[in-house]
Amino acid sequence: MGSLDFARGREVGRSLGRLEAAAKVDGTVEYIHNLRLPGMLHGRIHRSSIPHGRIVRIDTSAALAVAGVHAVVTADDVARLVPDPYYGPAFHDQPILATGKVRHVGEPVAVVLADNPHAAEEAADLVAVEYEPLEAVFDEVAAAAPDAPVLHDELRPAGMFTDLKHLAGRRDTNVALDARLRSGDVEQAFAEAEHVFEHTFRTGKVMHAAFEPMVTVAEPHAAGGLTIHTASQSPSFVRSEISRLLGWPENRVRVRTAFLGGGFGAKLYIKLEAMAAVCALLARRPVRIALSMDEQFYTITKHGATVRIKTGVARDGRMTARQVETFWNGGAYADIGPRVTQKSGFSAAGPYDIEHVALDNYAVYTNEPPAGALRGFGISQLVWAYERQADVIARTLGIDPLEFRRRNALRNGRPHATGTVVVGMEVDAVLDRLAEAMAWDKPFDRGTGTIRRGRGIGIGVKACVSPTTSTAAVHIYGDGSCAVHCSTVDMGQGSDTTMAQIAAEVLGIPTTDVRVVHPDTDVTPYDMATLGSRSTFHMGNAVRRAAEDARAQIERMAPGATSFRDAMLARFAMQAGTVVGFGSYAPSYQKPDPETGLSANITPFWMLGGAGAEVEVDTETGRITVTKLVNVADVGRAINPASVERQLTGAAIMQLGFTLFEEMVFSDGQVLNASLADYKIPGFLDVPRELTGTFVEAPHPEGPFGAKGVGETGIFSPSPAIANALYDATGVMLYDMPLTPERVLRAIREAGGRPLEQA
């Protein structure tokens, strides 16, 4: 074992391989998708075929006649067990199974339980449902209008999160939340501005495309309890919400997970867990429900958004006023959309020092699949708008785009638009790194003939979600070995290795000597969820404190020992005993003023990311080829530098897909490309020839060893950087994502006075 010399400091800052790498290669790593239990039934979902309508009749007779079918569960069956079967983190608005009416194509109406998945799938297709169609609305701006068809007659705030307890929604409308921020005098500032720029930007819906589908196995116990094995990013929330639905104490519900094959926000809160739990309790047997890829298109998406942005600029090129109105397409059920609306909406001023700001954000119900958290939590939709406009302003005023951003940068010690003074955010350092990586001051080849070349940059900022809590335990066993018990979910981001490195740094032992116990609510302490790039900062602090507690206990009981094993032998006179250290972290927070939206303490830390892109544009086809993509992040301090770089390059590739071709295509609420055959995600041939993830370090005063989260930081800026490079290459300004060849070619042809005929 290692020495107790705390000053050695040998683990944090090292590029270590993943602790689970060998198990992932040889196939022995655990995924819930591979779990099978004795006597388990398989559930398949019958889904709505219309976007909005009342349920008149459900006929299950043909489904029940299929060999191997055990039962067909409908809302009437659910009601016998759960009288109030509505769930959700923001509003209790989503039924376990459609109750009374359906609100989007693909909504679960019934679940077939069978001995094998093939019989369940066959029978699910045979469930017959008669509907009375109702008027539907799909566009977020139209849905927010007073005369739009209303999806929900009643809105019931969930009260789960303290910062959302004020939610009420607008009754008799589709506006689930309207959040505002007011700082300074915007109207006066616009009147005094030398220039005023106004634009409207739009982004469509996309989906997460995690390769491990959503899956839950619910296992009832004879003693009256329930174990839920689930691929979830929020096991603690699942426990509390299932307990609430069933009217049980939390100690009767156990929730456990394993490694996730991707999540990106799709596997947060309740997705399949309530459905599987109810089916298992009704059938009195374990029930497994796993979605196919096409079903995930109807389960959770990223918000489409319409952003109207108006910016006033002084003669010297400094932005003096900004007004933003954003409509968020939340789909049929709120999920966490109101929190996206509030916590992303207040960042629309960007990483800029703008004195006068007015921001209005609307979470809107539509008859499309629900929208929730997707890597970036709404920030990328806003950065798309304000960074596209930034280039328009800069080029109109004849200012270099990088210089324009320097001139307007928000620096430490200055108040953000929310009223919170900025600490630990290095805009200048990120811009310097971008300029260096892009060789911004050197000559650039603009291309010839039909191939035009351009380059662009973008920067974006996000406030880490707050208030939240994380708790951890560190166990030192009799032989001196160590385990970290925490409920952070490793879904590919490498959190197991990061937490082990933090504990090892405190304890003075190798990271490979630390085992991380995966989330199990009977074993691991509470964590709010694995989301929002909060884990390294919040759980990292909790793990550090727990390790410090364990170390202090051992040093007190055996001050002369040189290893943990010797200390335990000295204390217990044999290889026995356990020392448990506990740590918890919940940063301070001040609720925004209900009238102004201002807060002196809105977030524990700011995430700052920048990107630079070089593109080639074929002006005859509209095809964009990204030849170089640089992603830069302010990470505080990199716990594992190689892991940070992989996070940034992975985020760049993900956002590249959203920028160039990923988009859910709808017709009357039906997704026309609900498969990976039709919904294209980036492949190897789409990856830029030069792809770089790099970072700057400026240790945060409250981060564990100075670290900040980075999982989302790389998602903010690639889209506007690519579009700004297109603008630089062709002079064409596109306002909608994705930048498909058709959209690009139409814009080029219209700019040249040769418009394409509409199909």
C-alpha cells in the first residue's frame, strides 16, 4: 500500500486509462440490457397512431389470444394499483399509460406481457384502439398563442426541486412555464445604440441515439418490496418517484444500475421505470421492458426552439443591449423542459458583458414527443443564435470576429446578466487558445472555382445546475483496500476513473487500488442525478471530503502507521474492521427574484467552451465538408487530461451531426425517419481530417483540486463555428439548423439571383 504522506499528490492530473477498459473489451462488463431473471416476462408497448385524440375503446382480445401472452395492461389496470398515475420531474403531467386521451404519436397506450419478446411484439400489434381525433398543434410559437388547442386542462407542479416549486404554468394555455430576466433599461439602451440588429433563429428536434436502448427490469419481492434494475442516469430520483406513485416508503424500493451504453440526458428521471414497476406488481413476476431504436424517437427528444434576438451596439463595437424571446418546443409532456427553459434561458446574453438585458423564455406543450435534457440542456440552441448574430454584427461593422468577442468578453469580477458576479471563467484564455489553434492571424486559402473555403469561431457559456446535492462514502477495509460508494452513473464519460483518482489523491494510493461501487440505492448514498456536467464538481467534492474523513480517522487511531493496512492492524490487532468516511457537497444558491429573475448566486461554476472550424463548400451542390474542427474548454483543472480531450472531441462529433444533417422529420406528428437507417448520425467519413480537443486550466476555487465539469462544454460552440465558416466562405447567412445541402444550395442560389424551384 502507499504511504500516508498526503503531499505526494500523484494521481490527479494524470492521463490514466479507464478502470473498466479490460472488462469492456472482453465483454464481462455489466449492462442492464443483458440482465435476465428467472420467470421474467417481456413487455412490448402498443403506441398511439394519432397525435391528439380521446380514447374511445381498447380491444385486447386478439392480443390475449396469442400463445405465450400473460396479460395486456391498460390505464384501467394501472389505476387499480396507482390511483394517481401521473409522474414527471417538473409537473405531474405524464400518465404511466395514456389515460382518457393521447397527446402525441407514439404515446404508450397498452403493454403486452408475454413469456418471450416475439409473442409480446406480435400481440402488441394486435391491440385495437378506437380514437376520437382532436385538433393538434406542432409549432412551438403557434402552440403558445391564446387560440391554440390546449393539451392539458390542469397543470400540477411536482415540487421535487426547490427551484421549481414556484411553477404554476398558464392555465388554459400550452405555456408550461414563462421565465423572465430583466437587468438595466433595455428600451433606453436600444434608443441610444448606434446600431440595432434583429434576427430569428430556429433549431429542430433531434434525438440522443445512445447505442444501449432504454431498458428496465422490475423485480417484485415476496416481502412487499421492489427492485428496479434500470439503465438510468438518476437512480435516486427513480426511487423517490416510484415510492411516491405507489405510496410506499423509499426503503421498499431499491434501484440499481450498471454501466450505461450512453445516455446524453435521455435516461434521466422516469422513462420506463414506472411502467415496468406497475406491470411487475400486477403480474407478480419480473418484467423486462426494452425499447427498440425507433421507439426512442417517441420517448424523449431535444427541444426544438425559435429564438428571436435583438442586440444594440455602440459605435465602438461594444454590445450595450440584448433582448431575447425563446419558445421551447417541449412536446406533449413537460419532463424537465421547464428547468431547461429557466436555467438555459437566463444565459442568452452569452459570455458577454452586456449591461441592459431582457430575456423571455416559454416552455410550450405541443403534440410532438416529449423533449427533455440532451447534452447541453438547451444551451446549444441559444449559442446557435447569439454566436451567429455575433458574426453578422462583427462583419457589418468591419471588426474581426475574434476581436469582436474579445471586446465584449465577460471577465472575472464582473456581474453576469443574472446579477451573479463571475468567478473562475477565463474567456480571454479560451479565445487565445482558439486563435493559436486556428492560426487566426495567418493567411488563409479561400479556395477556387466551385469550392469555396471559410473559417469561423464561436464561444458559449452555461451555468451549472443548482441547487443540487451529492453524497459519497469511502470504505477502508481491514487489508487496507479501498472502495468508493457513490451514485454517479458512468455512462461512458469516465466518472468511475475520475472519482477513483480523486479518492486516490487524498489517500495517497494508486488509482488502480480504488474500486468504485456502482449506484444501488440500498448501498450507495444519495446523488441528485448524473447530468449537467455536475458530477466532477459536486460528487468530486463529496468523494474528496469522504476520503479526507476516512484518512483523518485512520491517522487519529494509528498516528505512527505508514500504510492503511498497518493502521488497521494496529487498531484491531488483526486483519479486520472497516473505516468509513462520509462526504457531502451542496453549494450555496440564491433563488432568482420572481419579478426580475436576478440572483446574486445563481450557479456554483460557469462552463465556457469555444470552437473553431474550417470548411469547404461545394457551391454547385451545397455540400459542406468540415476539414478542421477545434474544441476548446475552460476546465478549471483536468483531473484526467486524456479523458477531457476525448470528451471534447466526442462532443464535437455529436454536435457536428446536429449541425449538418441530424433532424427529426415530422408529418402530422408522425416521425418519418425514426430509425438509424433514415436518421443519420456521424460516421468515420464525416469526421474532420483535423479534429482537436484542447483545454485551458484556471483552477476553480471551489472545485475538487480546482476541477470543473466538461461533459457538456464541448457541445456549445461547434454549430455556430461551422455556420460562421460557411458565412465566411460564401457570404450566405442561414438561420435554421441543420445546414443540409438543400438549405445551403437554396441560399447560395437565392443570393446569386438564381433561386431553385420549390419541390
